[in-house]
Amino acid sequence: MITMKKGLTNILLMMAVQNIYSQNENLKFKKTINMKNTSILVNANEHVRKGEYEAYLSYLTEDTKWVFVGERTLLGKEAVRQYIKDFYLSPPVFDMEKAIEEGDFVTATGNIALKNVNGEYDHYSYCDIWRFDNGKLAELKAFVIEKK
């Protein structure tokens, strides 16, 4: 009787371990799938960091729309190209602190420093809400606050 209980206990223990392992693997899989657009954003931003602006622009839809809340709206890839030319006097220094992905949207927060015409850096905090369309950056709503 005791041997039978031990055998049953071992079977139940093995089933529990297998269940936990399966749940863990399933969570890893879901996380990988769910972070696809975040990975695209990180890869695109690497090009900006390196000053490879045309490579970055290849991640945008032709009709991309960027809204800098309270400041300006850019319509189309050509407008973004001109914005980069005007404002990125050298590659910006930035870090993404957090990213939250849900469906076609990624919300990212972080810090960015842009070199100004005097050769000094202006520092900002940002919260960007990106909408993706077929793996491309289609729309940005950016909340950018200068650090004093």
C-alpha cells in the first residue's frame, strides 16, 4: 500500500513539474510573440543611434504621421526626413527605459539628448505611442518634455 502511494505521489509530482514547465515555456513564447513590434522599434532606433537615417526611414510607412503634442505634426516619410535633417545635428543620445506592447501599439518611455547649434546637448524625457502597420512605424504620438 505504501509503495502504491509513493508511486502515485511520484506520478502526481512529475505531472505538476511538467505542467509548470509547460506554463513557463508558453509564457516565454507569448512574450516573444507579443514583443515583435518592440523589437522592430529597438532595431530602427539603433540606426538613429548610429546616424544611419536612411536605414531608419526604411522602417516607416510612406504615409507615416508624427504628432509632437503641442508642437508640430509631420505627415509622410519626406517630412520626417526633413525633420531629422533639421534637428539631428548629430545622432541623438537616447535610452528607452520601458516599453509596453499591445496589439499594433508600443508605448515607450525614456530620455533623449539632442545637440543644439551651440554644440551643447538639450535633454528631454519622452513618452512615445507608436502604431505599427504590417511591421512598419505608421504613426507616432510623442509627449516630449525638456529637462531644466
